[in-house]
Amino acid sequence: MTSFQLRRAAPPDAPLIALWMAQPHVRRWWHQGWSVERWAQEIEQQAAGEHSRPCVITLDAEEFAYVELYRVRQDRLAEYYAYDDEDWGVHVAIGDSTRVGRGLGRRLLRTVADTVLRSEPACTRVVAEPDIENTPSVRAFAAAGFVQHGELQLPEKTAVLMVRTRTVQEA
């Protein structure tokens, strides 16, 4: 079985990320169909801070997805649920439309959550907040081992709080 490769995004990735974010199936949920220049600035800003880590995901030698890993305690999400200081959040966009609907999302989400929990020993939860209307995303998170923990009313959406907790075997 082929494995995902995750690497930190850099400003030269901005054209690809901007292309993915402009795809209708991504733009509908992310609302970040920004210019290449704006994406280059965003990636640079994220790379300079401690809040989030922008990443590009590769499978079978092809880049196909964008992932942001973020520290919940430094994110606005911390205002909406009883977070733990070491909680990490994840945002995922499969930009390559030919890779959507093939079960890659659930495999990717499971791999990302497992990787965070393995590399951050103090972290016991990885969370996400997909739009409640984004049924494919909610299903992918559930299939990846995330459990629904209620709804959150964010300014731009009603979200489902999805939580992947470290298992006893992983502790």
C-alpha cells in the first residue's frame, strides 16, 4: 500500500494551493479562492509563527492535497469548546478533483491524526470543525476515527466538532 508524504508548504507552493482553493468542491467550504500572491503571503505568515503548519500532501508521487495543522489554544476555535492546551486541529482540502470520492480523505485524515498523536506526546486529541452541511467531510472524519462532539456555531458556519482521541494502545 502506498503511503502519504507530508511536507511543509512554502511560498513556491502558492500557485498549486491557489489552484486547488479555486476548485468548486474546495472553494465552497474554504472560502479562500485567493490569488497566488495572497497564498504566498499566507504560507509565509504561517511558517513564521507557532500557530499553524501549512502542508502539501503527496500520494503516488503526485501532490493532491493541502493540510493545515494548528494549535487550538492559539486559534479562534478555542473560544468555542473546552479545549485542552495540547489539542491540535486539522483542516484538509483535497485539491485534485480526480482524487475526491475515492476514500482517500478518510485514509489521509487517519494518517494525519496518527502522525500528530505520535509526534506530539502531550497531545491526546486532534480536532476538526467541518461545516455541518459538508456531509462527505463529516463522514470522512468519522471513518477516520473522529467522533462527533456536538455542534459549534462559528461566525461563518455551523460546524460539527470532530474529535480523534488517543487510544489506550497509542498512550
